[in-house]
Amino acid sequence: MYAVIRTGGKQYRVAPGDVVKIETIQSENQTVEFSDVLAISGEPGTIAKPSAAKVTAEILGEGRGDKILVFHYKRKKQYKKLQGHRQNFTEVRIKAIEADGVTYNAAK
């Protein structure tokens, strides 16, 4: 059982119990709900677009990813520029997937 959700401009394939690093989101409590569900797979080999579905997750923490170096270089022009970037992320654990009245929970 898995679902494809969209958050932060990206799509993620998630299943109950998965830990996923997504774009930074703000939440007052430790639970977040994703209502933009693109596809659901209930049985192996089948995939469908649900009419009403949501994915609930708990926030585990926040952090920053590995540094990525961006190097610009123009030959014969004496131009070099080095820049680093670290992307912020929020780590979440998928608790349940609810689709068309059926709930799939994480195994204990």
C-alpha cells in the first residue's frame, strides 16, 4: 500500500511507516496532513486516482541537507565563482493513509 503526494513542489511516494525528508513546512502541533494525494495503490499492480484521500504524518524534526557546491567558470576570461548551498528540510513519519473511507495504518 502506498500513495503519491505532492508537497513543496515535489512528489513523494510514501507508505505507512516511511520516514521522508520533505521541504520545510510550518506546523503548530507535531501532526501534519497532506490532502494533495495524486494516486493510491491498494493492491500490488494497481494504481488509481482517489476521489477523497489524505495522508497524516508526524513531524520528527528539522534540519539542513548536505552542502552542494556551485562552481561557475568562464575560460580565458579569468572568471571563477564558488558558492555553497544547504537546503532546509523537515523529517516526517507517515502514520496513516485514508482513501475513500479505508484507512491504512503503519505496522507496529
